[in-house]
Amino acid sequence: MRKTTTLALIATGLVALGCGAGSTDEGTGSKADAGGAKGDDKPKTAKIGQPARDGKFEFTVKSSKCGVAKIGNDMLGAKAQGQFCLVTVNVKNIGKEPQTLSDANQKAYAADGTEYSTDSGAAIYANKDQQTLFNEINPGNEVTGVLVFDIPKKVKLAKLELHDSVFSGGVEVSLT
């Protein structure tokens, strides 16, 4: 049993190191880049249309649309458990190395603080089968894609927390 536990801990550590490799860039990795002055304890939250930086990425949320019941077509698509919220976001690599964008690192929150994760399966249909939201972006390049959240029908999203990697601090963008 000791060997199994030790191997599991080593494997977990290696995965953590691999996932976080190259995810920080000095001078661009703070929540303060959302618009607050550097050194502020609490950053200013960005709004739709305003760029917000986390690590190597500059995010600009273009639009948000909720109340969508189905994505795709009659042959291939996804049906919401509640309602889909489609958030169109532009992501630019502002770092000096390639960085992978993953929709799994992005979170949405209701006004009461309830956290929602993305629906990667539905995002395939929302992004016209392009791999926009799990793609390596080279320095200076940018992509635009749709983040898909499946939330209860009566819930309204208040904000997003966008991350350049699973280990980054994230940046907040208000949807209200």
C-alpha cells in the first residue's frame, strides 16, 4: 500500500508541474491588470468590452447570451440541462511563449456566489467544431471563441473568472 500511495503522490506532482509549466509571466500575471493599480489589494473588475489580463493572456469578453436551450443542429448538438449561457471571448497571448487556452480553467458565478464550470462538449457545437477553446496560442496571436455554461433556468450569471492556466490567480469580468 505504501508503494501505491507514493507512486500516486509522485504522479500527481508530475501532472501538476506539467500543467503549470510556463503559466506565469512577470509583470503580466496579476489580477491588478484588470484595471486596478498595481499593489491594490482588491482589483477593479473588468466589464464586457474591456480587456482584462491574467498571466500570458489578455481576455476581452465580447458578449453574453443566456436562455439557449440547444446548440448545434438536428443531427449533432447538445441540449441544456437548464439553459446554456454563451459567452463570446477574445483571447490574446501577451507573453513571450506559447500558452494553451483551456475552457476548463474558466468559471462563471451567479450573484449569490454559486460557481459554474464550462460545458466543453456543448462548446464544440458553439464553436463550429473548431478547437478554439483548447488550443495553443503563440505570442502576439489571438483567438475568439464561445465559452458555454449550462446553468439552471432561473439563474443569471453575474461574473466570470478567467484564467491563463489552472494555477493562475484569474481575473474577474462583470456580466451585469
